[in-house]
Amino acid sequence: MSYNKKHVSVTLPGVRGLSSSSGPRVCIVGGGPAGFYTAQQLLKARQDAAVDVYERLPVPFGLVRFGVAPDHPEVKNVINTFTQTAQHERCSFHGNVNVGKDVTIDELRQAYHAVVLSYGAEGNRSMGIPGEDLPGVFSAKDFVGWYNGLPSNKELRPDLSCETAVILGQGNVALDVARILLAPVEMPRKRLTELMMKAAKEGGDDKAEKCWGFRFFRNPVEVIAGADGKRATGIRLALNKLEGSGESARAEVTGQLEDVDCGLIISSIGYKSIPIDPAVPFDPRRAIVPNEMGRVQDTAGLYCSGWVKRGPTGVIATTMNDSFDTARVLIQDMEAGKLDLSVNKPGAQAITALLQTRGVRTVLFSQWEKINAEEEKRGKFLGKPREKLLDVDEMLKIAWS
Ligand code: FAD
């Protein structure tokens, strides 16, 4: 898919944050949809269970905050459900904890009866073609993170002054990126996908300031550098054709090449999970934590849900269903005696104390609410729902103020 300015071709009671239940204690790694849906189901199914969610960032909600496009505000309403879960008396949220670095999975397993890995897919698939590291080439993951205010992408500064952008891929994320590139800077309230599709079907509008289109049967073979070799100025595509028919139809190269001049290249060929702790099994080929119905292979008491369980596909509803499945399996294991619940586990009290010795201070949900209030206040001033904070240090300052 490319885009062109004139033409886009393509718990302790009373103490929030520490729970005192003597029932099963479960730890969840990752405060995105998978983490919150798993927590929600566990809390509902076991009235004696306490669940602590550890999140790398000082802010919760994962890709709902940092992935879902800003012109899909209705999708972001799931945050209300996650907030109810986080505010549940047997749930606690601990942000600013990078599991695998600040605390190991083995340490969490000692402090809890069960640990659920719900840390998503923060890696990026590479195209494996010459020139893909040139300035002007971005992964959709970073580009999406940039327009959604992800602190690690705040310095990305893509040059949007070029005439043509090419997006490689045509999944939901590629369409999000195209819509955002085509949108006016002051984000329109209305969903743009329908309008984009209408314009594409009708052959575009001559008066449109920006236009776009699909180019099928092409795969990238090389990023073309400018004369100084310092910047991407185009992309070389191999033209393909379909061989065979029905389910056996395959795209085969024709030997023909096509060069497209462009100043911005965004590769949208998928996210991938990465290993966060050497003690956890990881399947590098599928880029997931190997599991059977959410039970991590060969590791009793360790579970997974969401994108790290099944790979980076599916919408929030898919993630919800698979997280509910993992929670059900975990409860079954508790009830079948596969997890030793006879021993009391210290949970967040022990982990928070351990983190303190390492100079790591957590952000509790009530502290995130201060960040949230500040963002909403700044947004109101600018006439929008929120103005996200981009700097982790500033987030922490506000959270702990
Ligand atoms: P994530 O949402 O990625 O959550 C994982 C969490 O784990 C993150 O908060 C992360 O910070 C945290 N984490 C990572 N590493 C660590 C660590 N070491 N220690 C502690 N915490 C850690 N779905 C829809 O239904 N509608 C949409 O419009 C939509 N748009 C999307 C747009 C984009 C660009 C993308 C990428 C996805 C979109 N989705 C959409 C899909 C949806 O976002 C996913 O299904 C869902 O977010 C997956 O949930 P998850 O919890 O597995 O992963």
C-alpha cells in the first residue's frame, strides 16, 4: 500500500496495592488486555483469589493505549472494564516493573502460587532486504507507537513532508497507518476507513489533497538509497503472478521489477513476541511461549495468555476469549490439586520489598489515576480527550507527587 500527498498508492485491606487474602495468589506479567481479562476471570471464578498485575510501563492497558488508532475511541472503552478489574479489592496493579530485568520469573514463582505471562508482542518482524535500516524506513510498530505517544518512540520524528509513502503489508495495522497518514492533523471524529474504501472504489477524487491505493502482487526486494546513500528514496518491488487455482494458488515471481519513488517506507509485516527471561521456555520460530491451552510447556505453575500465547493476531475480543480460556485452565489446575495451595505465599508484599532493595519503585493504580487526570486536564485545555505524557520521568513525577 502506498500513500501520496497528491496520489497514497497504497492487597492489605485499606492499603491499595497490597492484598491480604490467604487464598491463591496469582501474578500476571503485563497490564494489557490479556492481563486484565485473565485477572477479571480469575477474580470472578475464585472468591478467595488475589491477583497482582505487574506492568513494565508506569501506565496500564498495553496496545489499547499504544496501538489502537486514535480515531477508534469506541475501541478504547474497554479501558473502563480494565479499570474496574484494577480497582477490585482483590486486585492490585504495579506499574514501572520490567519483569525479567527488575525481578525474575523465578522470584515471582516463589512469591505466588501461579504466574501468568501476558506481556504481548513487543518485537518486530524484519523484512530482511538490503537498505531496510536506512533513515526513512520505519516499522509500523514504531510508527504506531510514535503517533500513539509511546515513550520509547517519542523521538522517531518521521519526515512527513514527502510526496509519497509506501506501506508494505495490508493488514489491519497497515490500514490504521494509511488512515492516520491520510487524516488531517486535527484528528477527525469520524472513522475514516469507510471513506477511504469509498474513495478507492470510486477511483479517487481529483480535488482530494491526498489519495491512496492498493498495489497487489508485489513484494519488496530492496530499499533504494538516494545519491548520498544516506536516506531511502524509493523501494524496489518484485512483481508476482498467481500460479494454480483454488487453495493451491500461489504467488510466484515473474522476474519483473518495479521501482517506486517515495520518501517514507513503513513495513507493516507483523509484531512478534520476545523472550523476557531465560528461565521461561520460548519458541523462536513461532515467537511465542510454547504452551498447551495456556499452560507453559514443562513449567508447572506458569501460564500464558494473549499475544505471547498465540502470536500477534486477533482483535481485543479474540484476546479476551483466549485469556478467559487460560484463566479457566488455571482454576481447573487449582481445583485438581496441581498447584500446591496449602502453602501461604507472600505475593506483592515480598516482591515490592525485593524491588525496593533494587531501587525500583512501583506505580500503583491510584498513582496511574493521577497521570490519567493530568493527561485529561492537558487535553481539555487543547480541546481533545487527553494529551498523553510522553516522558516516563514526568509520568513518575506526577504519579508519586
Ligand atoms: P499488549 O496489548 O501488547 O499488552 C502487553 C502488556 O505487557 C503491555 O502493557 C506491555 O507494556 C507489557 N509488558 C511487556 N513486556 C513486559 C515486561 N517485561 N514486564 C512487564 N510488563 C511487560 N484490536 C481491536 O479489537 N480493535 C482495534 O482497533 C485494534 N487496533 C490495533 C492496532 C494496532 C496497531 C495493534 C498492534 C493491535 C490492534 N488491536 C486492535 C489488537 C489488540 O491491541 C490486541 O489484540 C491486544 O492488545 C493484545 O493484548 P495483549 O495483552 O496480549 O498484548
